[in-house]
Amino acid sequence: MSVFPIRRRLAAVALALTTVSGLALCAPAQAQFGGIVYDPSNYAQNVLTAARSLQQINNQIQQIQNQATALINQAKNLASLPVSTLSTLQQQVQRTQQLLAQAQRIAYSVADVQQAFTTRYNGANLTAPQAQMVTNANDRWQDSVGALEDALKVQAGVVGNLDGTRSSISTLVTASQSASGALQASQAGNQLLALQAQQLADLTATVAAQGRAQALEAARNAATEAEARERFARFRGN
């Protein structure tokens, strides 16, 4: 049985008892019916006591309702978010990492960079024969072309992630707005922060790929100019 019909019945009983108590107070102080002594003041006191008891029961019912509402709210606050975009974000980061790992000729490695500059970009190679200079120049050109191609691939991959990013943002914002409790809202916010971290990772990869291409092109130009001067000096000497 619902709590609210009980409350209405108790209120009706209290009202009836209060009315009876008022009538009893207006009656003679004592009466006798069939040998039974009737004391109106005692009867009125009993009615008031019963009314107070009913009021206490009513208050207890209200407390129970408040506790039930609090439990329901706590259950909502502990409910987990029904959606997750973590796998999508991880896949996007993995695709960007794979593109970076496909770097041609000079990888994103300190050892590879040092070896390449020692063999092809170092000024000490100016003492090499003419044929070796031509070979080094061709290798540097291939380094620059490969780096530019790698940068374009990374940029294309980052652009390709935008569709997934847009879908994830829409899903998380909708979940956050319809969150039924504090935990769901917090989890939606955490996933939005993870999405932001993924976008920063894509941006970092793009900047790194573009910077690598520009650095190799600048190094190629510097080495080519130095070799040109050396060849010209050799030509004058001859």
C-alpha cells in the first residue's frame, strides 16, 4: 500500500478525534450511563494524546519518505556512465603513432639522426671525392623528400581523426547533459579531457613531422651550399 493514502487516513482520523474532543469539552463535567461514569476531561485528554500519537506517526512516515528519496539520489550519484569513447581515442592515437613509425630514411631517433648527419651532412665530408659529394647530395635530397612525404601523411591522418573526434564530442556532451548523478557527470568530463589529450597528441605529431621536414630541408641547403663552395674552390685550384 502506498504511503500517501495512509497519511490521508491518519489525517482524517486526527481531524475527527479533534472534533470529538472539542465537543467533549463543551459537555457537562461528569455523566453516568448505565452505571458507567463518564469523565469528559479525561476523554478529551485521551483524544489529544491519540492525536499527538498520530502526528508522530505522520512525522515518521515523512522521515521514511525523505530517507527513501535520499537513497534514490545516492543511487543515481553512484551510477556509472553508460557510454565510453576510450577505445575510439586509443585507436586514433595508435594510427598517429603508426604514421610516425613509418618515417622514411631518418627515423625519429637520436641515434639515426646522429648517424645521418655524420655521413651526409657533416662538414668533414667536404674532403671526400667529387663522386662521394654527388652521392651525399642525392641522399640528402631523398631525406628531404621523404620527410616532406611523412609530414603530409601525418597531417592526412590527423585530419582523418577529425570525424571520430566530432562523433566522440557529440556523444560525451549528450551523456554529460543527460547525466543522472555526480558520478556520470564526472566520468563524462574525464572522457572529454581524454579527448582533449588525444587532440594535443595529434597536434604534437603534426608539429614534429613538419619540423622534421623543415630541419632536414634547411640542413640539406646548408650542406649543398658548403659543397658547392668546395667544388668551386677545387675548380679554381685546378
